[in-house]
Amino acid sequence: MTGIQIRKVLTFAIIFNLTIFTAWGQQKSWTADNGNGTFTNPLFYDEFSDPDMIRVNDTFYLVGTTMHCNPGLVVLVSKDLVNWEFCSYAFDHIPVNDPRFRLEDGKEAYGQGIWAPCIRYHEGKFYIFSNINGIGMQVFVSKDPKGPWEHHNMGGATHDVSVLFDNGKIYAIYGYDEVHCIEIKPDLSGFVEGSDRCLIPRGNAMGEGHHAYKINGKYYIISADYAPMGRMMCARADKLEGPYETRVISNRETMGTEHSTWITNVPMDGAMPEMKKWKMETYKPNADNMGCATLHQGGIVQLENGDWWGFSMLDFLAVGRTTCLSPVTWVDGWPYFGLENNLGRSPRTWFKPDVSTKVTPHAPYVRSDNFDSGKLLPVWQWNHLPDDSKWTIKKGRLRLHTMPAKDFYWAKNTLTQRGIGPVSVTTVTLDASHMKEGDIAGLGLLNIPYEWVGIAVKDKKPCLHYYNLGTDETIEMPLDQPRIFLRITGDFEHEWAEFSYSFDGVNFRNIGKRLPVPYQTKIFQGARYALFAFNRQGKEGGYAEFDDFNVEEPLADRSCNIPLGKTVSFLNLGNRQWMQANPRRMVYSVWEDMKKRNPSDCMFEVQDRGNGKVVLKAVNGTGYMTVAGLGMSGDLRLSPVETEDCLFMWQDMLHGQCMLMSLKTHRYVGLDPASGEAYAADWPGTSASRMNGTVFLWEEVGSNGK
């Protein structure tokens, strides 16, 4: 068995045989901070879409879309742009009186709700502007970002808005393709009548999701153009009213993430389709056909030292849309995402922003919850508006009273967490002792399609019940006890989930088929873990009790993902050939049989140079991998002496995969898989499929090549 095969077996064992958990609350959770002066995107491996960000003094604030979930409009806070923590929600309950948000009268708000917030700070106050679809502009104001937040309903229709405080006035920038500006009344009671005007006419390649700034006397509007493929545009003018010129500032960046599987026949707007009459249809786009799933919809923020950084969202498969961080390089007055000599492409791993505060790496949330605190952790959100009279936390247990619902989608008081990737394993204890006839409660994966496992009461007896909407599969088993352990294993990076149950919390049995977990634009969210209870007989029943909700992230610890001090070989995913230190002091690509003849030619020592920087020394004595020029073909060579041209930034792609970024060219080591050429350090980045010749599978080897 090769080292690669061994690694795959070990990974399989780690992910799928998690039966021993660490001490409560001490689980390792994804953080972008690598602990060595670098970070790796995404900032969080769970959904955080439509980000907007500001800096106030030495502190950064980040807000994002929360749709129909409550509490909503989350605010995160950071000192270094990499490590974030929860600050507040702008509201506990979405401030509208509408049956859609209460799951009443056959109406729902999936994929609607509150979208694309804009956060601003002006004269000692924080402002969050956001639109509730079909309701209008909402404004939340506070002197303290921790709240409380004062609410103003402005009405109107300003889609994906950005706001400028300029020359004593407040302007909202909105619209797709044709960019508009409208003035906001100083008391936030509405818009100034007759003030709406077109800033940028159609035909200038502008998109939506605007982020507007005034920088050094010039006006900038950054937007996301999603047709035919997602990219970030920037418009610039000397005056707010224009005229504007535009540039592409980020394009083609996928960070090696394929387009998600899509559900094709679910309406983007309107009521959820009747489940019994609905036939699910999915398709997987060509791996390199990204559509609007590339890096898009974001803006820029300036550090105290004058550096600029970009933030934007990227579709991460079943996780949904999450936030990435990019260095910004200004050229001729334009803020390009990326680095010198590689504008428009963002590194997956890069040096952390240069801030004065030293921050210990940490995740934004505590995700596991044993409910002993008597209140919900801020990571929890209700699906639609909760009925607060029908849930409580008592004696360290979450109690959900059952209310009538025709199925899982319509169950009120469903409590959710965003599914965290790339892989997470969620376990909870369910006690059905107080459930009544017709009651159902359990652990679900809220998505289209959904799947759940739990306990149903039939003929006054508990039974294990599993349902998969994707296949319309139902499994029922009688139970001798009302208490059970439920588990979901979600590999959101590969778009599937498995369900299991246990009677002792140690030995788990899978139930049902492996569920495809796609991403779709009905709910505009990734998959969510959900605790639920409802009654399918049209009445109020008893209650279910949940305890010890535990989240494990087996791939969150990335400390061994860079083989520092090890000897490795590199297999190119694009041509399935090994990297070779050729005796001619050039870097070639060779087949497996050629590697076996001279195994040391395909072996490199990974030497640590600090802050994520490495040099690669050929074991066969030909020297250090070196970028000799500016990236022309054949420019990757082997030098007997180590120089600055030997430095690379290791790009961790997970699963034993990596890219090598030259710190001389800011481009990647690669080759055209079809050409047979030598390696060069002139590749702007990987394709979504990772098959364009820039991504390697590395394996540790010994001195004998095994």
C-alpha cells in the first residue's frame, strides 16, 4: 500500500469512526489562523454570505445575511481580520408582522427575509442598513456594537444596498447593472422624494451587492457581476454623480472549489413545492464551469497602518456561501484583489494583516451546547420566528413542545446551526418520555432536500423514525426505550451526509441511504443541523427534550497539513505524474515507472523558513527549487545555493493536497498537463477542478523512497 493509500484509509477512519469525543467544550473548531503568521481561507468554514465590514479605530466589525432565521443580522468583531468572535445580533425577532415569517396560513419565508446588510459608523453611532424582501429598507442604530439596536423601518425597495455618509447627507447605492443612488432622510424615516438618480447606466459591466466608499476624494463602488461568470467590478469617479469608469478587480478565483450540485426545479421565490408531488432533479455542472460561484460580492477595508484588504464571499458547496480575505494591491488608483504580478487572483493562504494587536487563534463560536447555562449559545438560530411560549431550557435540557405541522419544513420552533465544513459530526441525545400520540422529534439536516432521524409516537409507543425527502424513503423501527442518541456525519465538501443512531452513545448504526446535499437558490443557504419537534395529527402534543448537542470537526486541526522537516514526493493531479529534480537542474514531470528507477530524484525536503515560508531541497543533491526568472517556461530550476528566489508559500488545500506559491512571482508552480513541458512558477492559480496542473498530492517518503 502506498503512502497515499494509507493516508486515505486513515482519513476514512478518522471521519467515520468518531466514537471518542474530547472534553466538553474543548473540541477543535475551524479557524483561519494557522498559528504561524499566516491564515487560510475561508475565514469560517460555515455560511457567512453577503459580508460587509468596517474598521473603527483598531477594531473590525463584520455583518452578514441571515435570511429568515432568528435572531438575525449577526455582527462579528475582530482585532486582526482573521480571528472573529460573536458581538451581537441586530434583532432577536425579525421586526415584521407577516404570516410568512411565522409559518402560518400556508406561507413561508425560506430564502426571503433580511439580505445583504451594510454596516457603517458615523459620529459615534453604528448603523446597519438592510432590506427585507417585500417589506423594504430596515435600519438598526446603536452607540454600542453589542447593542441594544434601535430599529427604523424605512420601506422602499433598495436591493443589496450600500450607504455613504457624505457632506452631511446619507446616500443609498443600489440596483443591478444600472446603479442608482437615492438620498436617505436624516431621521431615517424614509427616502428624500425625487432624489433617486442613475449613477452608472447599463452597459458598464456593473453588477449588484454594491459596496460604496469615498477614498482620497474619489468615489468607488465595488459590485458583483454574476453573468456569465462571477467576478468583482469596481467603478471610480471624481464626483458621486459620476461619470464613472469601471475595472475588473477580481476574476476566476475559485480557490480550488468546484461548483455545487444544483436542484433545478425548485422556485427561487414563492411557496415551497408540495413535497408529495415534487420530483427532485439535480445536476452537477462541469467541474470548471463556475457560473456565479467564484469569489464575488464584497468590499475593502483599510488597516491603521494604511494597508488595504478585501473581503468577499465564495460558494463552498453544501456549506453555502462563506467569507474569504484577500490582500489588496493598488495600481493606478484601482484596488485589485491579489498580489503584485498576479492581480485579480487571491491566495488561499497568505500572511496575516499587519496589526498591532496579537491575537490567539480562535473560532467565532462555541458550537457544542449541553444547555447547562440555561440559555442558548449565540451560534443557534430559529428557523423562522419562534413561539417563545413553546420552548424552554430546564435542568440542562432543551425542551421543544410539539405544534401542528404537515412535515419538517413547516415545523415551528426548529432550532438550527449552520453546517460546518469541510466535515463535521453532530450528536445529540433525545428523550421522548413526554411526547404524545402523533408527535415526532429528532435531529435533521435542513436543506432541499431534507433528511431527519428521530422518534415518533405511534399507538402510544415510541418508534425510531427516519425520513429522506430526496428518495421519499421512510424507515420505522419499534423502540424499547424513549431515550436515544442521534448523529449526522456531514461531508459538506463532498456534498453528502449520513445518519445514525445509538442506544448507548458509543456504538452507532447507520440508517437510510447516504443523502446528496446540494446547494440551491430557494433558501440561499447551506445545509443546517436542526433540532425539531412537531405533531403530524394537527394538534398540540407533548414535548421532546434534547441534551448534549456535540459538534466534532475532524479536519479542523491542520497543524500536520504542512510536512515541515519531512521528505515528500509530489504527484500532480493534472497529469498524474511525479515532480522530478532532473539532473539537468530543471524540474520535470515523470511517470511512476521513471520514479521507481531513481526514487531520490522525486524526493524533496520541506524546510521551514518561518511564517508559512518553505524551501524545497532536492534529495538527489541537485539543489534548491528556485525561480530563476519571472515565470517564463522552464524557469523553475535547481540552485546549489539557497536564495530569496527559493522561498515558497505552502498553500494547504486539505486532504494532503497543496499548491506552491513563489514569493518572487506571487504565482504558482505548475505546468500544462497536456504539453509535456517543464515546471514554471507563472500560473495565476488553480482551476475549480484542481486539474490544471497547479495542485499536488504530497506523500511523505523515507530515504528509500517508501
